[in-house]
Amino acid sequence: MDAAAWVREKLGFEPDGAQERVLVSGSVRGILNCTRQWGKSTIAAAKAVHQAYTGEESLTLVASPSGRQSAELVRKAEEFAKRLGIRTKGDGQNEISLEFANGARIVGLPENETTIRGFSSVALLLIDEASRVSDDVYRAIRPMLAVSEGGLWLMSTPCGKRGFFYEAWEHGGREWTRVRVTAEECPRISRAYLEEERNVLGDLWFRQEYLCEFVDSVNGIFDRDLIEAAMRDEVKPLVIR
């Protein structure tokens, strides 16, 4: 049974086409670039519970811009666990955590680079709202996958042309599986609501929040694409003697 079929049968959740693609992807590296209110946290929670249920003594880590957001995703995972008839508990070591009877754990992390180190043998690392997570935190948690060679999924709506989420999406290479879902492709968001949001938010914010575009900050003087296009590796640096 693949993960999507398992989610349907065990959790009673019916994923749409894009959600199913995220669930069944066998990619070790994945990026989900999606509209607001698409359900990325729900899919992340379902992936975490599937990993914990099927992976005895496995460790799934959830990172986000804050401990509160990590706790919300872990809470959704707990609700899914209840549908399995499983009574979870904290792991006794981490404030935001679930431990299953098979020894598998789901642990939520705060965004604090100095306090999240120390985890190892991570089977699955989920970074929610990745475009808002700092590069320092990203650099601190990636080495946790070094020995286990576990899976890494970045999930977010864009937030400008900056940070590891943007870099991985635009320049990360073929090792990343990329899934993009705009609001126009989401059956749960009406066209009338989107038109209202476009009028209220303006074109720039609407394109970022609902059309999944990496747009330049309104405070920037020059467009980042123009700056990158002007850069040349073959130009020798000016040396002042």
C-alpha cells in the first residue's frame, strides 16, 4: 500500500492530485511551493504519521519559524494518530513531541539554532513555512541527515527572492522533486475569493501568496534577476596597488 492509499484507508483523508503526489513521492529531497490555505501542514502531518507508523523507532523532525507553528503541525499529527486508535505520549525529552508504541517519534523544533542541535538518525525532516525559516537554522539541521540519509521536504509559500527555500527551488538542481500548486489549481478556493484578495492585497502580494511566485521586495531598488544577469564569473577583480 502506497502512502496515499494508506492515508485514505487509515486516516480517512482524501488527498487531491497534488497532495497525493507529495505523499507518494519517493524522492529523498522535495520542495512544495504552494498557495496559502492549500493544506500543506495537513499533508506534512500525514507524512509524519505515516513515517512514524511504518518506521519502528524512526525519528521525524518538524521545523518551522516558531515553536508555536511546530506545535500546531505536531497537534495535527496527534489528531491523525487518534484516527488510528493510537494513544500517543510525549517522549519525555522534548516539549513538542509524540512517541508511538513502536518507539517512533515526531518532534517539533523551535527556531533557535543554538538549541536544536543534537538530533541524529533522522528518518524524515519536514520544514514548514520554509521561506520564513532562517538560513542559520537550515544549516544547523541539515547535518542531522548525514548518517541516516533521511528524507527532507521544504514546504512553503514564497517570501521573496532570498533564503534557502528560494535557492533550492531555483538553483537546487535535479536532486529536488518540485511540486507547485497555485490557488487557481486548488479546488477548495473559490474564484470569487481570489478576485477579492487580488483587489485587497494588490498585484505583488497576490502573486506571492496565491500564485506561488518569487517576487522582489517592493523596497528593492533593482530587480534581483537583473543583478544576477549582470554577474560574470570570467570578469577579473579590480586590484588597486
